[in-house]
Amino acid sequence: MNSPAIAANGLRKSYGDKLVLDGIDLTVPSGTVFSLLGPNGAGKTTIVEILSTLITADDGVAHVAGFDVARQTDDVRHSIGVTGQFAAIDEFLTGEENLLLMAELRHLRNGRELAKGLLTRFDLVEAGAKLPPTYSGGMRRRLDLAMTLVGDPRIIFLDEPTTGLDPRSRRTMWEIIRALVADGVTIFLTTQYLEEADQLSDRIAVLDHGKVVADGTAAELKRLVPGGHIRLQFADVRGLDAAARRLTHAIKDDEALTLQVPSDGGARELRAILDRLGDIDVEQLTVHTPDLDDVFFALTTHGVRT
């Protein structure tokens, strides 16, 4: 069995008397997208900073690419790429020169070849000869991620990489992230866009007040929140009434010819409902589960709807 790309146990961090992380446990399998969700101030960026060796934890242990982040910092840094909330681009260098600088900092001899390939990959060939102040937000983000890929890191930390981007640019970034994962790269993503986590993630952790309050796939997290149901529609009143007699806890809508059965949407519960219906014909069946918005508001104390 392959070792996880990232493993953390019992991470704690305080600034003065403010406890920021309170015993964080995380495991990220290689070649997957792991998303960390949480309100502002929950500790997301602090976790990224610890795992990428920018700061040290007060307690706990963490390994990235098999290396201890506290004792083998150089090995960790050679194994990862980091893209922060704000593009780390030199405004006085062209796009190509930014890439060449990164190659020099990593002591790579084929910097010009790498830069050319990355400009092509990120659709920045024409922009490569221009200065970043002429770039759109999406172009700046693409260049920032291209700079992160110099040196071919197999683990990349993306700290809110699409903040401030328009929907088209955000979806372009999603396509790039999917392509990286298809190539075996591990992505550790923090985001405030719940749709983004839903679209990209293999697993999601929800952070609140420095604690992981939930961890699982998007489907598993959605089943933690009440409100899910199965909607059964029938061809006529006779079928509806017959089904209602067998599913006595269902909500009946005579006008729409439907029954709404509380459910977590799981396959086992769905089979049980169909078994109870037996030979009663169902014209249409739809499963409704809470979305990640519902999960976020239910699991975080900051998540108060206004």
C-alpha cells in the first residue's frame, strides 16, 4: 500500500493566548485532491504554512512526501509547490522571466525549455513576453501556478487559488487542477467556494475553531446533514395511496402524486424503500441530498445564515 502524500497527527498552534489549531489529524492519499473548508480565521492557512514548512507547529507531527516537516524541511521543500492566496509574481519581470527565475532558484539547467513548455501548457505563450501588470486575474493565477510547477513537484498546496476570479477563469483553473491530478500530482486545496470543493475533491475536511469537525467524501458529508429525502412520483392516485399505506412516514402530495420519504440517499436505504413498495409501480424516483452549503452552515459555528 502506498504511503500517504500528507499525514498529520495532533497538530497544535497558538499565537499568544489564541489557540489557532487544536489537535489536527489529516491523511491525504497520493494522487488525489484534498480540500480544506472553513470560515475565515478557522486555521486553514496556518495548516498550509505548517505543512509547507513556513512555520512550525507547537505540538504534533506531520509528514509530507514521507519527510518530517519539522526535521527534514529541505526535503519537504524540494518535494512540494505552494500557491498562496495572492500571486507571488515579480511585477518587473515578464511571464517568461518569472519562470526562468524560478528555474534558476531551483538550480535547473533546462530552465528555458521548462519555461517554454509551461507557457504553452498554461496558454500564456503570447503573454510570456509581457509584464504581469498587463495580465488579467486569471492569467496571473495561471502564471503563478506555472511557477509553482517549475521543478515538477508531486505535491502542491493551493491556498484559495481562485479567489477573485470570474467564473470562466475559475473553471479554467479547475481544468488545470484535474489535469495535474490525472498526472499523479497530489493537490491540497483550501477554498471558500463550496462548489469548487464539491467539483474537485476526493475528500473534504471541514475546519472550525481550529478543529476538524468532519472529514469524508462530499457525498458522505452531505449525508451528515438532515433534510435529505427520496421523492417518489406515481402515475395515478391509486398507486400513490397504495404506496402511502406502506410508507407511513412519508409526506404525501395528492396534487403532485408524490411521496417524500426522509432519507440519507444511501443505496441501502433506497433498496429498503423499494422493497417495501414491492409491486407498486413508481413512475419517477429522485434522490435529494443537502449540498455543501448546508454542510458548511450545519457544521461550523460561524455558519449562521442571514
